[in-house]
Amino acid sequence: MATVLMCRRFPRLSRVTAFSTTAKRKAERGGSKSKKEKRDQPGAANTGSESGATIQLLKPQDYRVLYNPAAYAKGRAGSPQRLGRDSSQALGDTFTGPGTTQALQTSPPASSQALPPLRNALPKPKSTTLLEQTILATLCDGEAEKEKWEVHDSKEDPRMFQKGRPEYRSLSCDSAEPAQTLSAEEGDSILQSVAGCEGSPGILTDYFHKLSRLPAEQRAALVPDPRFGALCHRAVTAIRLFSTPDLIQILKACVPLAVPASHPLLDACEAEFCRRAWDMGLEQLLLVADCWRCLERSVPSYLGILFSYANLHWKDLTLPQFVQLLYIIGEGRRSPADLAQKVESTILKHLDAFTLEELGAICLGLFKSVSGMSDHVMRRIADRVSLQMEDMSTYALVNVLKMLRYTRMDHLPLMRELGKVIPARIPTTNIQGIMHISLTYSSLHFFDEDVLAAVATSLPSKVSYCRSKDAAKFLWSFGCLDYEPPNEEEFYSSLIKQLHMKLHEFSKYPEHLLTALLGLAFVKRFPEELIDFALREEFVQKTRGSKYELSKDLFTLGRSVEIECPTYRGSRLPPQLCQEFTEMVLSFAEREIYVRPEIVEATSLLESMLGGPEYVKNHMILPHTRSSDLEVRLATDGHPIPFNFKDPVAAEKLKDMGVSLTDDLISQLVKGRAHSQSPVEVGNEAGIPRQERGDAAGTPCLGGALPAGAKSQAEPRAGRWQPREVRLALQVSNRNHFCYGSKRLLGLHCLKRRQLRLLGYEVVEIPFWEWFPLLKRTRSEKLSYLHYKVFCPALLTGA
């Protein structure tokens, strides 16, 4: 028997490519992180680590933070694409074909779509692209994968609520197999008789109804049959002769017959139903709309008539009709603005009468149609769900979480109950449901280690079911919450492998790749080949043409790679593009960030304490992190160093001046003598010798990593690091920088602090739980606090 030896090359990963065990890496990091997590999250389960040979990605030391990629930002809430579409076509979508998503998921990756090698990288003999190797390894496991299928139907799962009440039978099209099937001989006989029949509406209706009862294998061959085409042609010719119930019966028969959405018979039916709509009852209108949904046909004109009709007859809506209407609204991806107030009042009216599955269907309908919901109504729904969560299906619960995420509702009782209920369900939940659970926690900044660990444990065995956006959102969610699970190497390796497998999708959905890479960057992982692909000119051009604003995400990724990956030799963002992104970010900061009261107050007090605006600068040291810093420079003997010179004359006059902060001077400052002499003036009068202070400077060069011409125009010319100089980066944080109700930093803000330290800055925290209460206290108390932060002996001793 022949023996086949297969060798698999691992992806090139920035800085570190070495085997290690998970247990060893945990030991190397030490116990400080786990102690911090226990402090931030009381009662969190202790999770052990598994040993196993793994591939280690680039993982610089110390890191955490929060950040929203442009594709999923709150500001994009009005875009239907933000919410994600399932595999079927929206009823009201006139642009997306019914099979678009399926085609993307099932198309085999060709060699031409393989990830090209890094430019300027050292040659690797006998190597193939990572994508080709990944496909080869996947094919070897193909037989095993065929036996593992997720139980998930994107068409049927949203309709489960219809099984809860008998009233839905008259409002919906039953797609189940008929109880009494028609034999193949009888079906053939009907088709043979089409040519000789008179074609009366009653006979034609009966033919369609009987043919819809054929076995599934017979129905599959029916549509291409010319005799069936002749039957459809007769029906189109006599379309206006059918009674409305008969026409509905024909449309219902088209569902099990799987008549294509573009079939001429359906064209004729849609036109006729639009003509008759105002003469039909609401029950009939909803049933027809449900048939269109099952046929995956876009019917915006019909839906417009249905919504207008429902608006005029709103008081006549029964509870099942209301829920079915919201289901149709969601599947149509359009929300009539004039119905919003009526929808909320009806939800409150029937809130206690809805089944839990109906509540899930309502939330899903509003979520898919990008309909807003008031905090009051969402909180009432969450109140009920939190009390009955054990009795709710996971699918319905996930739909409630989608709306909770969309409305940014911080409902603590629901999230706590979810933490008790959902971990045990995750192993049996489909991958999209798990993704939405993870995304809810990250979007609401809610850290629950038990839930995230359960997700991480379950995901590697299901990763092959991930779409590109699923993999991206998993990486984003864990990176946003700065959580690395016990099986971190297996978790991240499986998702990175899936990104390579879905590489062909990123040309159409570039936002997913950027989301994934940012999530990885937050936890110090930089897969170089994927980064090289994302920073290439052709991919950057695709992001520029995207419906989302992706430039900030590109900027954050590009700058992070420059700072944290000194050995990276792949593609980089062009300097002019970096300059454009920098100017855009700084413009926003001047309008929205620098002027925040807590930052303005800290800046003003520091200027008074240190001797003037020359000693402190409110700016972004790292514009790609999109938050401000208060920069202060000290000599190692504690003297503040002036550096923020906007006037060249003033810069020349002051650059060699220094001052000693004596006890008397500090006493004067603490007592609030805001209009007293500056420390420079006091020092001159006291005969303080002048000391060499160096150039006036702005932000430092990033270790040579910044491309030429990429400097911010808002910054002075880059200065040299002075000997015996300490540069402080004061972080005036707010609640949005941390996980909900904790002191755990979110991913982006951990990334920022890590990069500041890499550039030589001492990061000084001015956290909101200390600074915000002080804003209401006396000036002397605030000055005393800031003095302690700036002149902390540990900072100068460390320097």
C-alpha cells in the first residue's frame, strides 16, 4: 500500500513564526492579565489552557481596546447593507439577484484568485501561495466535511413563528410536502391533456394545483417541460378571467413547483394582483405577499400597495396579521415611514399576548427593514424576554439581540440572563447565530468571559460554514473586547485560514477584510500576506468605490503595521493617501474631540500649572487611533520643557528657557493664582540658569516607519528626542473607551497605548471615573490631581 506524505506550509506571519504551546504562552505572559480580568469581571469562570502544538502569529506584548469599523458603525445604521442580508433576495430589492450570495459562497476559488506573494519579500524556494495550500489541505478533509452540515434554513427559520397559531395558515404559503402526492402517470396525463383542453380558468387552476402535488423529483423536471410551458402560456392569456381565489391558488402552486422568479407567468400574476389589490382583503394581500417571498421575487410595487392598504385599515389588523405584516416588511427590506408610530403603539398594545417566537419575528422584521424603535418599546420587549428567556428558542432570542444591538440598548438584566442561558446553547447554534451573539456583546461593549469562551470553543469545528462577513465579525468582536480565549491559537488560526478561503469574496465586499484585519490588529496579530493584499493599490481602489466609508479603517491598519511590524516588506499605503486621511481625521477632531469639556478643562489647568500653552499640546499623537492626547515633556529632573510653539518668534525666545517647580510655586498654583507670573518668568527673576531644551517639536517620527511626505500638516516639524527627556501622553478617557460597567479597555484604545509605548511615550491615564467627578470640585483639587499625575516619581525614575 502506498504511503502519501503531505507537507503544509504555514502562512507568513509578521515578526513571529514559531511553534509553541498554548500553555507555555500563557505562562510567559504571566498572571497579571488574568488577575486584571478577574478584577474587572467578578465571578468569571476560571478556564484552563490546553497544550498543543500551534503556529504563533505576530503578537507584540501588552494590548487591549474598543473601536467600530466603518462598515458597522452606528453612523451607518441607515444603510440596509449594514445589517447583512440572508441568502435570498429581498422582496423590495430591485437590484440584487436572488442567487447572488449563493454564487459567491459556492464558487470554487481558482488559482487566479490565489493570494499573490509579498512584494519585496525574500524569495522562498519551492513555495506556492498560501491560498493554494489551504485549498489543497481543505480538499483532503472534504469527505469528512460532507458529513457535517448545520441545521439552518435562511428561508424557513424566519417563518417558525407561523407554527404557533392556526390563524397563520390563511396568511402564509405552506411550503411543506403535500400530504397526498400525485403519481407521475397522473401528472403526465395532465400535461398531455393541455393541448386539447379548452383552457377554462377552473380547469387551468385545477391543473396547477394537481401538478404542485407531484413528488419533488418529478417537480424538478417539470418547469423545463414544453407542455408545462404551454400550460403557463394558457394561464397568462386568460389571466384576467381568473377569480381572485383561483389566481391565488395558481400563485401558491408555483411555490412547490419552484417556478423561476423571472418566469412570464409570475410577471402576469404580479401585474394582475397590483391591479386588483384594492379590491382584495388584507388576509388575501398578506397571503400573496408571502407567496412572493417564497418565490424569492422582488415586488416593490405590490408591497407599496399592501403597506398603503394596511395603513388605511390599521384598526382592523388582528394580532397574527400584524406580525405577518412585520415579517413581510422585514423580508422586503423597506419600512414605510408613516407606519412607524402605529407599529410601536401596536407592539405595546399586544406585548403580553405575543408568543416569544412572535417577539423574535417582530424584532427581525424591524431589524431587516432598518426601522428604528424607541428606547421605551425596546426596553419593554427586553424586560419580557429577560424574564422568559429559558422558554425562548435560540433563533428568536438572536433576533431580539439584533434589535437590541441596533438600538444600542444597555439592558443589564437581559445581558446577565443571557450570560446564564446562552453558553450551553452555543454548541447547537448555527454559525450565523453565534456570530450575531458575539457581535451583540462587542457592539454593546459588554464583556462576558463565559459566553466568549463558549463561542471560541465551538467555532473551530464550525468555521467552514463561515461566510466572509461571519469570519470578519468574529475577529472584530473578540478584538474589540480584547479577549484572547484559552484556545486562542486554534481559534485565530482557523479564522485566518477561512479568510484565505474566502479571499475571492473580498473584491466585492472589501469592508469584511478590513474589519477582520483590524480585529486581529487589536490583539497584536498581523497576518502579513493578507495585509499585503489589503494594502495593494487595486484593493485600496475597491475600498474607495465602496458604499461604506473605509478610508479610516485603511488608515488605522496601514499606520499600525508601520509601527508594530518593522520587518514587514509588503505593500503600504501611498503617502498622499495617508496625508488625505490624516487631514480628514484632524478636521473631525477639531470639531468633535478637542472641544470636549473634560479635555478642554484638563488642557487649561495643565497650561496654568506648567507655565503656559508652550508646555502642553492637545492633539493626536497617533491620528489613526482617532482620539486625543495631552502631550507634556519633562526633563529627568522634573523641569517641564516648552515645545508647543505656534509662533516662530516665540519659539526662538523660549526654546532655551527652563524653570524649576519649587514648593512655593506649586503652592501658588494650587491656591488658584491663575493670573500670576508664569514659571518661566518666575525662574528668570530668581536667576535660574538657562538649560538646553532642544528643538521645538511636534510628534516624533515613527521609528522611520512613516513614508516620506506622510507627516500631518497640523503638526510642527518633527523634533529629535532630547537626551534625558520624558514625553508624557496623557489619556483623558471616557466611558466609550471601556467595556460596559468595567475598567477593561476596548481594543482600539489598547492598540493606541501599546503603540505610544513603542514610540517611547509614557502613557498617563486620566480615567473618567477619577476625572469626571473632579470636574465638579474646586480648582485646587483638580490642579493637585493633575500635578500628581504629571510629576509622578515613578515616571521620572523609569526614564
